[in-house]
Amino acid sequence: MTTTGNVILVPIDHSAITSSLVTYAAKMATASHKTLYFIYVIDPSRYTSRFQSFDLQTQIDREKALAAYNLENVVNEAHHLTRAPVINSIICGDPRRTIVRLSNLNNVIETIIGAQGKDADRYTRIGHVTRYVSSWSQHNVTIIKPNDPQPQRTP
């Protein structure tokens, strides 16, 4: 692992894995004395269906409001877990390409991404965005998988 970067990139969404991502990233930032950078990527192509009753800009504005609310909660949670600096942003674009582009910046040392999220499908163990980022990122990518409770055996 190279130590030239000073930022840990953490793409989030409004899925259940976000809390695990924040906890792991905060521990890593504390141990390595790096800055946390949380991003929320809004994909406008999700809202191009002709069956939607609202226009595209209204739907994107609603998701931006949801993203701002989620990022505020994530930043507050990260501040409680670590003293590392925390920055965040909301970006519109293709999530795969946007995350890879940011992950390949010189000052990013690591990308921490969830194995499941709103972009995961039921046929793969990790979502297609996670698979794409782990394939094309030039820096280290840590994939966090949610903790599933173990099934209880009955006698």
C-alpha cells in the first residue's frame, strides 16, 4: 500500500451498509491519520423512464435533498468516531465512472466501498458498481460486506 495519498474515499448511498462503511472508514482514518472524503453520486439515468410522473430535475432535486440529509448524518457519525478531518460532496453522473475517476486521483490512498447497496443486484455477491470500481481503480479498494446473522440450527 502506497502512502503518498492523504484522503480515504468512501462512496455512500442510502443503504443499510452505510453505517458499517462509516465505522470502518473512521477506524482506518484514525489509524492512518488521513482525511475522510464521503461522496454521494446521483445517477440521472435512473429517472429517464417515461412512466415517471415528475420531471427529471424535480426527481434529481429530491434525491439531492435525501443525499444532503444522509451525508449530514454520516458526517456527524464520523465526527463521533474519529478526530480525522471529514469532507463530503454530492455529485451527479454515472456512479461507476465518477467513483473510479475520484479513486484514481493522486491524493486518494484508498477507496472503501460497500459490497451491497442500492446498485447491487440479486445475482451477484457484490454490486456491479463495486465490481467495476475494484477492477479499474489504480489504488487499493477495500470492499465491506454487511454482517448477515448466522442461521440458527434447530435440533
